[in-house]
Amino acid sequence: MEPIEKFRQETRTWLEANCPPSMRTPYGDDGDTVWGGRKAVFNNPEAKIWLDRMAKRGWTAPTWPKTYGGGGLSKEENLVLSQEMRRIKARVPLASFGLWMLGPALLEFASEEQKQKFLPPIVRGEIRWCQGYSEPGAGSDLAGLQTRAEDKGDHYLVNGQKIWTSYADKADWIFCLVRTDTSKKHDGISFLLFDMESPGVEARPITMISGASPFCETFFTDVKVPKENLVGELNKGWTIAKRLLQHEREMISGMGLGSGVGSSASLESLAKDYFGENNGRIASPALREHIAQQKMDAKAFALTLQRTAEEAKAGIGTGAASSIFKYYGTELNKRRYELMLEILGTQGLGWEGEGFTPTEIGITRSWLRSKGNSIEGGTSEVQLNVVAKRVLGLPD
């Protein structure tokens, strides 16, 4: 038996024995998503069991080195793990900015001591992270940030404000861009890590049009940060920031493949529920066409992401291509929710009340939330500029 097939067999056996039954069901609302951290609340006790079992094998971060708590899997083994999890419809055990964004950056730029300190707890879901990038006067022009970190000998003193800080009110730690040299723009920025319970940190939720408050404005007033929490070199944080943004944009682009509220029910089954079916097909020919187009676009996008991932592992860097994925994934996700509203018809007007199901209300609110995809992680306009200049080589 080929080694990869032996691994598949062992993985299938382990998943069948260790993935709890309720972790093989569609997600309900956002409360079903496991974010981990000191303040973690598990609506379903089996979610904690599933997280602990996967983390023990390092399979919350399958390709990270075992030295830092990861699974140490090869790209082929990781693909097999993903396939076998999809086969039994297993839920992702942990959603984490630490896994998606910070961890890869730490693996590349952090000291060995920092890797040992922060990576294993990320794998185990013990630290929930938030991202301190955007400021009221520094959004698309992120390098214009003004949050200061002054050198006080054995620590930095941080003062300033961040905005659109996702889940800052629920996070344990923050990875934060700060200005350590006011005489330079890009070359005066550093990358700091600090505890959100540090004196002087305040997070205030911002209520969105969807009714949810995933974003916060975050204030720092004389926050003391130990110098050992500086990642990389002083004033060289912009290099780390750019790389992390690539990981963030790739994460956001994944929304186009159908994550989020309403994704557990396929477009086909949703359409059959609301339009009926004829010989097993959706009764509306026009709607069938729209759904087929969406599925083809999503499949083509998924294959492109897979091809690029393989190229990256082979040493062919993606670079600015992450801007393509972020832009297209954003548009695909927005179109998906537009299509869901088309399926719901007048039930898509649901906001609350007995006349609407939780799924209908969730889809309507998520449709509103999806509009923010074209802003977060770099606006669509900025992504198109990056593609034009750095991918297509167009003149200014």
C-alpha cells in the first residue's frame, strides 16, 4: 500500500472514531463557530471535545511543524485530511485569526522564543487574537497610522486608536501595528503583540447595519508592552504587515466558496424549498440557470485557489495574486447572498418576528454584512489597483 493511502486509511479510521456526531451536522448560527480563547463559550459540549481531540494531533494547524504544536503534515497529507473531513461533513474545529493570519507570520518572522510561547496555544485554541491595523485616519493608506509606541527602556508605551478591530471585545491578545519612528512612513512602523487585558486598553463595539457588532473601536492609553513582544526588527513591521495582509486576503477570499450563515443549506435545496421542484429539478428554469452559474464560478475559483496553493508550496510565490483572490472572493460571496435573497422572495425582508424563520433572518442580515467584504482587508478599489500595477504591469 502506498504511504499516502495508508495515511488516508488511518485518518479515516481516526475521524470516524473521534469526530462527535453533532460535529458532522450543518452549522446553525454564528454561536456554533468555535473561536477559542480565555472567554470561550461552547454552546455544544461536543464542540470542545472535537477541538481538544484535533488540537492534540495538531490538526487545527495541520501543516505547521510539530515543534510548535502543529500536525507536521505534508501538502499531500493535508489534502487527504481535508478530503476525509469533507467526506463525513466534519466541522472545522477552530476558527482563529491566530491560525489564519498571525501564525503564518510568526513562523516566518518571530524569534524561536516567540514561536514557542505563542504558536502552541494558538493550535490549542487557548488564545483568541484580534488585529490592530486600521485607524480612523489610516484605512486604505494603512502606512499613515499614528498609534505610537515610545521606547521607555524595558518596555514600550502605546497610545492611540484603532478601528474596525474585529472581535476586539472578545479577544485575549492583539497583534498591532504601531509607529516607532515619526520621521519615516513605512520604515517607522513596528509589529507588537500584547494582552487585551493590559491596563489602558478599551474596546467599544460598533453596531453594524446587520444588527451585529463584530467590529470595535479600540483605544490605547499608556499601555505598557514588554520589549520581548516586538516581532521582527524595530521599524521593520511594514514587511510583516504586508505578508500578514496576504494571509488575511486569502482568508477573506474563502468566503466566496460559501461560508457563513445559510451555507449549510445548499442553494439547490433552498431553491426547492421556496420554488418547489419538477422531476427532481428546481421548478424555476431561470433560477436553475443562476444557481448553475454561481456553482461554476465557485468551482473555478476553488480550483484556481488550489492551483495557486500548490504553486506556493513548490516555491512559486503568489505575491500580489492574493489581491485577485480577495477581490473575486468578495464579489462571489456578495453574489451568493444576492441569489439567496432572490430565492427567499418576500421572506427575504425578514428581520425579526414569528413570520420569519431563523434561517431567513440570518440570510437577510448576512446579506447586509456581506457588503463589508469589499472594504475589510483592503477595499476592492485598492485590490484592483494592486492587480493593475503588480500583476498586469499597467502604467500609473
